[in-house]
Amino acid sequence: MHDTNMPDQVKYQKLFMGIILASFTHELRNQLATVKELSGLQQDRIAVDRTVQDVPGLVTALKSVDEQVDHAIQLISFLNRFAHRMDSEESFYSVVNALDELMVLVRRLARQKSVMLETDFAASIPRIVGSPADLQMLVFFLLDEKIRGLPPGGTILVRAREEHGGVMVTIGSSGAAPEGGDHDSRCPRSVLLSVAGAMGAEVIDSDDGQETGIVLRGAW
């Protein structure tokens, strides 16, 4: 992750990673608890009925176990990729892949507020040179600001597309107009603007406060 030797930025970099790790561990624990519960139920059924007459029911339950394990493995895979983003300050990376990883790791935060999180990433976005870790931090706190400002039932749409020789990432909200700014954010806007500046990016808010855009101008 890019280090500008600014104490405030380092503080919020640590906060960002801490929130992601805490959310991940809660999600993984829930997945494993479900696996344990399903496994225990099937063991009880087999112990009571040694002939296992309800074979279809047992197969369905075991498929559910497989799905939970697959989900847990996916979470671990995304966390591993997220961690490796910190290995170097700059790399030649896919904006879409970096955003995909982040969305998987933050969906629990949206669910906690009963907010719908949707994505729309263009398939043709070229890879860019820059810091994917800084991009993830910037998008996370802007996204978190929207989540915290919306009432239950609101929707957030994260989009990415190539535009004007760069990449535009937008975070839009619907359901109520969040005021935004430091009031609803766990990271001051001044710190986020500093991160964006170090990336050569620009943060732009719409007049109605419903959408925040990040313009990335990294080299292809």
C-alpha cells in the first residue's frame, strides 16, 4: 500500500485493513458454523436411522455443506489476493479484479445495514499501472460513507468503465440522499483526497450527493 509518510493516512490504512479482516473473520465463522450444524444434523439422522431411508434429503443436505465450504474457500481466496495487494506499492493490475475482491469482502457490511450492494463493471477496461491497495482503500471508505448514510432498503451501485482516456469508478446511492462528508464517514475526506492525489486520481461528487466518482488516470 502506498505510503506518503503521513501519520493520518497510515492510521486509516490500518483501520481499512482491520475492518476488512474483522468482517472476513465473522463471515468465515458463520460459514463454518453452518457447515458444522448441517454435518451434525446428518450425523444425528444416520445414528437414528441406520438404513438412511431419506437418501434424497441426505444428498440435499450434503450439497448444502459443499456450497458452504465452496463459499468459505472463495472468501479465503479473495482475502489472500487482497493481502498480496499490499506486497508492492505499484503494479500492472486490473481495476475490475481489484474491485471484485473488495466487493466480496464488504458485502457483509452492506447486509448489516440492510442495504443492497450491486455492481456494473465493464468487461473492456484495460489494465493500469498504479496501487490497487490504495484504490481499494479509497473505494472502501467512499462506499462505507454511502452505506452508513443510507436507511435500510437503500441500494448502492458501484460501476467501472473506461472514459476519456482513463478509468471512471462511480459509487451511486438510491433510497435517500446521503449528506456524505465526514459526518457519515469513518475516514475524513481530507485523508481520502490525499490518497487520491498520491494515486494521480480525482474524486468528484455529484451536485445532489447521490454519486461519487473516482477518475483514474494511470498509464496503460
